[in-house]
Amino acid sequence: MFLRRLRDVCQQDAGVPMNKFAKTPKPPYYAVIFTTVKSDNQEGYAEINARMFELAQQQKGYLGIESAKSEIGLSVTYWETLEDIANWRNHTEHLLAQAQGYATWYQAFATRVCRVERDNFYEKNI
């Protein structure tokens, strides 16, 4: 049941087929884990979220995204280098979206940056 629910919520907002993972290269690469608790005011969020997804895909070193939404939101973006992550974090349009997130959309959030040393995938044909 849990896996079915997870499959149903994963990647809906990212425009990625629900049963597919981000296509990543052989490690090492980097992951940015963005965990959120949304506020009640979500005015304008969907549009900006879609724009950030579109813009992130255009950035040097972007590898993909996996996302799930429930009581908390969890988005993991994958990047080639720490420099690519820093460039995205400091992108002008992304900085404006971050400021809007602080002011309006998020009650709380955490950002974590990790180096992926190993990965393993399994997908059952459904």
C-alpha cells in the first residue's frame, strides 16, 4: 500500500512519468534535497514552481528531479557538480522565487546537499 501511494504522489508536480526516476550518470554526482511544509497561502505557487522546474532544466549540470508531495513536500534535484548547484542557488530568477517562498509559501523548509557515492535502481514492470 505504501509503495502504491508513493508511486501515486511521486513526481506529479515535476511533469515526469510517475513510475520513472531521474536519469543520472554513474556516481559520483550531487543531490539537493529540498523538504517543505507549506503555509496556507499558496497564491502564485503553482506558476512559479512550474517556471523553476523549466528554468532548472536549462542550467548547466542539471541531471533531473524526483518529487513527492503529501503532508511534507520532498524534491530531490540531481547535479553534476557543487559549482552547478551554487550557480542555480544564485540564479537571479531563482533568488526571487526563494524570497517569495520565505515570505509566503513555506511554513518551514530544509535544504540538504549530498554527494551521491552509490546508487541502485529497481523497477517492476507494472
